[in-house]
Amino acid sequence: MNKRELEAVWKKEEESAHIHGWDFAHIHGRYEEEKDLPWNYAKKIAASGD
């Protein structure tokens, strides 16, 4: 995809999304949480208290 195509997709998503605060209902069922991240969020937070 070139830059112009990416911008068109982004604009379409922006127009269809009705985000209010932390309401991300418009993406429910469209995206899955990453399972192969190179880090663990819980371990990072636990380590930040050291």
C-alpha cells in the first residue's frame, strides 16, 4: 500500500470511529491482542517498583 492508500484507509476509519473517552467498541472483534510481544507488561510494571 502506498502513502495515499494508507491515508484513505486512515480517513475512512477515523470517520467511522466514534471514540468517546476509553470506549473502543468500534474495534471489538476486529483486532486481537498481540501474543508474541518481546516483553511482558506485568513484569515491566513490577520491575519499575524496584
